Amino acid sequence: MGSASTTSGIDQFLAYPMGPRLRAYLGIADDLYQGSDSQRDASDAQAFTAFLRDFQPEPEVAAEQTPDAVVDLLDELVSMDLPEAVLNLASRYDEALFVHDFRAQLSLGVAAMLTGQQAQAEIHLRLAQELLPAEPAPYINLVQILLSQQRLDEAKAWALAGLDVEPNNFTLWDLTAEIMRERHGEYMPDTLMVLATKRCSWAGLSLAANLTSTGDRYLKATLLETLHQQGERDPLFLVELTGAYGIASEFSKIPPLVWQAERSTTKPLPWQLHVHCAQAQISLGQGEPALDQLTKAEADPLLPEEARLALVDLREEATALTQEKTPTTLH
């Protein structure tokens, strides 16, 4: 296999962030790759896309490109936000190789969509949906295309079909609300509530409550509490429920929910759940338990940096409460 140092023109892209499949395709040895933490801008992406369009892999690498390997490469290029490179690479192969592959059709659909080829994107996404009806991504992308074209009846039908598959898909609920706004001039929270109730969807009920303008700060908590009483225990649902309790100032209801969730699973809970618990405990004057919950939130690798910075203030509040309750030693 040719190395990066001997492949014409590739040296300039050794610092470009890319996945292992693409590095192998380009013949970039691990000891030469520099780009895992590198930054890039639009001009870098354009230059890299142009390079990939003309690149020819070494013969032994080309021989290794089975349909599955090509689909893996398409997947990786989509994740790198290089849609033109996806379409260019796919064009080198017979379409028949991909026609029964869900990942290939989805990658091609997303790439065509991102490059403005909406008719072609729709074809690929419809094929993807037929191949794997339980996967929400084709529905989401199709709805976005149809909504952008003001094909509102079709967009609504696809959105509801997607919600029948995945009732708590936040993106599909947001798109459904947007379709309502386009059609009626408002988000129609009452209609959304009916659709969500029919599907027992906490994500839909949460959105409907957020869009309701009655000013009832208990509405969301009341709606979600009903689903909790019916047995809903999804961790993301608990994030919504505890957040709703916080808005309603029902702070005493939050810690028991979190403790119960901790006892019923061996998997880490979402960091938001620990933060909601800590906020409730601070409001209840419980400094030490709040510090414990903040420590658990901070241990979550998915905690965004901006949220981590915001926890500093909460930790200070919890620490102050703890110090207030520490008795002064008499000398």
C-alpha cells in the first residue's frame, strides 16, 4: 500500500480531521496522521473535496473496496460533512451495489439533500425508509424536504408516520409543530396535544405544553405526571418530568424520582437529571446531597463544557448551604 508521503498531493491534508476508513483509503499511515483534534473551515472542506474527487487509491486498496467497505466510507464522509465527496465516490460504482443497502441509501439521500439535489434526495430517502421502516432518519429528512417545498400534506403524513415508529422523537415533533405553523399561522398546541396523547408520547406532550400560552406553570408537570403514573421510566422522560417539576416549584418531588431511577438501573443517568436533582435540593436547603448529585453530573463525559461551567455556581451554592449547617466549634 502506498504511504501518505508518496501519494501525490496528500501531504497537505495530513492535518485534516478524518476517520479511520478514509485514512486507510488514502493510504495515510497512523504515524503520519495529524488531524484528530484539528480545526477546519469551509475553504478547507472545499479543497479536500476537490482532492478526493480526483484521488485514485493504490491498486491493492481499490481491490479491497467491497460494497460494505464503500458504504462504510460513505457513512464516514457523511459524518465529516463532505456531501459532495459522498456523491463523487458513489458515482464510481454501479448503483445496483447500493440499492438494497439502507445505510448507502440514507448516506446518498443526506448528501443529495445537503447539496441541494432534493428530487434525488427524496428518491434515496424513500428507498431507505422502505428498507428499514423502523429507523426515524429517513422520515426526518423527507419531512424537511417536503416542508421546504411547501408540500404540507405530504410532510404531515410523513411526520406522523415517523412518530408512529418513534413516538418520542423530538425532531419529528418540532417538524410537526412547524408544519402546523406553516398551515395555520400558529403552532396549534391543542392539536399537538391530541396527537401526542394518541401516541402516549411524553416528547409530544412536553412540546405542546411548552407552546401553550395559558401561563399555567403546572400544565407540563401534570401532563407528564400522568404518564409516570402509567409506568413511563425512560431516563430522558425523567429529565423532562423533573424539569417540569422545577418550573412548577414542586422541588420535593424531584429527589425521590432520581433516587428511584438510580436504584433501578446500573447504567449512568443523564447528567441533566442529576443537575435537576441538585437544583431541587439546593432549593430545599439540602447542601450535601446536592454536592453528591453535582459530582455525578460532572462525571458524565457527555456534559457540555458550557454546562460544566454553569455547575460551578451551583456547587458554590450547595457548599454555602453545607457550611451554614456546620456547627461552630467552641474553644
